[in-house]
Amino acid sequence: MDTHNRIMDTAKNLDKDNSTSISEAIAKAPTQSDDTKLSDAWLLGFDTETTGTGAKDAIVSASLVLRNPAEGYEGDVVAEWMINPHRHISEGASRVNGFTDEFLEANGAEPGDAIASIAAIVTAAQNKHIPLLAYNAPFDVRMLSGDLKRWDLDPLPDELLVVDPLVIDREISKRHGKRTLTYTTEYYGIEPHGDFHDATADTTAAVDLIKPMSTLYPQVGNLKLADLMDWQREAHKKWKDSFNEWMKSKGRRPVTDTWL
């Protein structure tokens, strides 16, 4: 499907508030314990498309995918949003996600309502101890937090429980080459449900990664929710230290970013 048709289909699908079903599903989901293993955990996948990658940029589309591990993809409950960010979308971002200022102004929801709805669902899942899963999670979490602050809305919980397949993959897989979502899903044999750079397709693909990761690397599947954040923080630190040694050897600036 070309970008124009995909964007038009998205607009048709988002004519109404689509958050009710996922909110109801989360309300019915079990409250998970600290001892729940990652391979057995309910997950709330999250992905965004944005006006750019800077601190002043904003979300233009978002998707949340609730995954029941007992049912897999067939049981997913999905909510999607297209948002008028009331700011210019960069040419680079527009080339990637297909959105334009004019299209978003004509078809996007008001950001205050949409962003509040997204945050409310994330918070409800966190209250059930359902981790928020996002590939390169700091980007999406910071984008959501930035929009919440921009529109004077309640912030996300201080201590989020998050799963980041990128951090996990860097720790367990010693393969070389790119680690974009596209390459990583190919490596683990994941067939995408739709086109990449569509928020829902990307979200579903990221959630799909947990099963093969857990199968190939049992230490991942056996991670308990209580240990998840510290494990990922340490994994990110190890990767950053190693990467910065390589950057130093090339006479390049080290990365200074932190994980969540």
C-alpha cells in the first residue's frame, strides 16, 4: 500500500474515539505481580509518529496495542490516534511518515483530548502492572511527556514499568549491523502486520519481538517484572560504555543519552 492510501485509510479509521475498547480490556485484565515473568506478561505496546525528533516536536499519530500472552496477535486490542499538533511537521519527518501540515489540520484530533486519552490508558495499564512496551522507549515516552506538559495535562506516573526490545536485543544479541525495528524484526523472523512507519504496524511488530526473544534467550523470558527496569538500565549502560569506546577510537563525540 502506498503512503497516500495508507494515510487515507488511517483517517477513515480514526473518525471516532477508539479508546473505549482498550480501556475496557485493561480494566478486565489481571493485576500482575512482581514475580510475573516477561514471557507470561500482558504488555501495552506503544509507538508514535512525530513532527520531528527534537524537544519541541510533537506527536502526530500514536498507537496502543494491548497483548494478552495467552492469545497473541489474534487477541490484540488496538487504539489509534491521528493528531493535529498545531505546529509544523519537518520535511524529514513528513517523508518518513507521509503526513503533511495540511492533512493533519484537516483530519487530526485536537491534541489536548488525544494526548490526555493516551496518557490515561497508559496510566491504567501501569496500575495493573502491565508494562509499556516501545522500541527505543525513551523517544516515545519523552514525546508523550512533552505533549502532556505542552498542553498542561497531568503527567505520566513517576516510575514507569517499561519494556524496550532495542535495549534487550543489544544485550542478548551480539550480531553486527543496524538495529532499526525493521532489521531487528527480520532477524527474529517477525512478519510485519502492515507497513513500517505506520504507528500500529510498528507497535505490533515491537510487541511481537518478545516471544522469539524469550524463546531464543530464556534469560529474557524469565525476567521478573520486579527486576525488569534495573536489568534494562544496566544493559543500556553496558552498551553505551562499549559504544563510546568505539566512538573514542574513531575520534568522535561520545553519546550522553540516558535510558529511563
